[in-house]
Amino acid sequence: MDDWLAGHADLRVIAVFAALPGEVDLAGFVARHPGRCWVYPRVAGRSLTFHAVDDPIEQCVAGAFGILEPAGQLAEIPLDRIDAFLCPGLAFDACGGRLGRGLGYYDRMLAMAPRSTLKVGVCFSYQRVPDTFSEPHDIAMDSVISD
């Protein structure tokens, strides 16, 4: 992940996620790069909003589905201000297909983000599969990073 970030010095505002079991934990990566603006998602009904977080331990609380998300007082960052989305998933394929958890939060959000925003899947190498059987509403990743 550090090498990937070094190759993208132009990215200033980057969306990350609080890992669920079986997902890559980005907390150490985020802590090593305090010069970027890291934004975390919060579930808002059937949508995701993103909020700048300086200290996930102090500024995140258990939210929807038991996932850590930004506390209520943190200001929302509009999608068009986010340079890249690092996205979780259960599986990713070589064509950028992403298999999520089935509720469509990331696909709905990414469909509203500017097309130019970088979409990067983050996974363990065993989560790379030949085909995720993407459907028309699924948003493809521009690239996938794995261990």
C-alpha cells in the first residue's frame, strides 16, 4: 500500500474504510501518512457519506452493522472533493469487478462520484478470483491492490 501511495502523490483526499473481519485493516497505513486527508464512510439510510477523520480511535464509533464510522459531529466531505476511494470487498477480478456484501452501498455511492475519481479495490491475495460475475449496476474498480 505504501508503494501505491508513493506513486500517487497527487491524491490529497482519500476515502478508506474501517475493516470488518476478513478485510484488509488500513489503520496502520493511514497512521503512517498523516499528510493526507483521510475520509471514512458513515451509513446514512441507504447511502454513504464521508467525513474527515484525524484519529480513528478517538473519532469513530460503532455505527450501522457494528462497523466503526465517524462520530456525528464531523463535517461531511462532498464526493466531488474525494480524489480516490479505497474500497473493501469479498472478492475482486482482473477486470475490476468487485463483489461486495450485497447491500449496494458502495455501488450506489460510486455511481454518484465523478467519473475521474480513482476507484481502488483493496484485498488479500486470496480474494482475487477469475470472475465476480458483475451485473450492470456494479461499479468496476480502476485497479486492485492486494498483499
